[in-house]
Amino acid sequence: MTQTQSFDAEQATKEGPRGILSDGREYFVVEWSCKVSFENLISAGKIFGQDNVVRICLGEENSIPLAVHSLMSAEDNSLATALIENFVSSIRIDGSKISSSTIDKEFDGDLYKVIEAFVIVLKVQYAQFFGAVTHEVNSQSV
């Protein structure tokens, strides 16, 4: 069974992009080391489906509904929940670190906000990677 890799601040490489959540709060994402990135990518693909993860990361307009569908389709609810919590723990909202003990308070029980943060983290961590892979595949098939 797949286990999720816990985010470790010491393995983070740098502070990533900043932005504004739909509720108006500022965020930034701490980017992961290569090892953590690969481990988390493999876990996400196994739990939520490889195609779904790629489509979410490449920024399709329906990324949040696709993430919800992927979550609801996951075979192991504990692993899926742990993965989302793990990914969301690398986002900082208004300068505050999100953790298992603060996630409910930070998001005020609003599942949409949690999924929005999860999608942001997926895109920050993997969009460039999948964009490069897609470009490489497309250029080889021409």
C-alpha cells in the first residue's frame, strides 16, 4: 500500500510563488526537494490517478472539480486524506504554517478552501515538470 511522504521543512528548497486565495488571504508555497517531490508525485499518482494528477497540474480550468472527483474516487480514504494534508502543509497562509493541528482552524471547515490549497501546491510543485514533459513528447511526435 502506498504511504505518503511527510513534508519536511528542512528538505524544502526555497520559498515558492505567492498569490491570493479565493477568500482574499495571501499565500506562498514552500517548494520541495527533488527526493520529496518524486516521492509525493508517485504517491499522488497512485492515490488520485496519474492522468488526474497530470491534468490538475497542467492547469485545466476544471482543476478543483477534478481534484474533488479524484479524492472521491480514491480507494483508500485514509491515504487520500493524509496526502492532501501533507501537500497543504507546504502552503503558508498569511505567513502561518498549516499543520494537522491547524488545518481545521485555518480553513474554518471549508473543504473548498482545502482543495483549492491542495491544487495550488500540486501546480507549484509539478506544473513546470509536466509542461516540459508534454513539450518533449509533442516535439518528438512531430
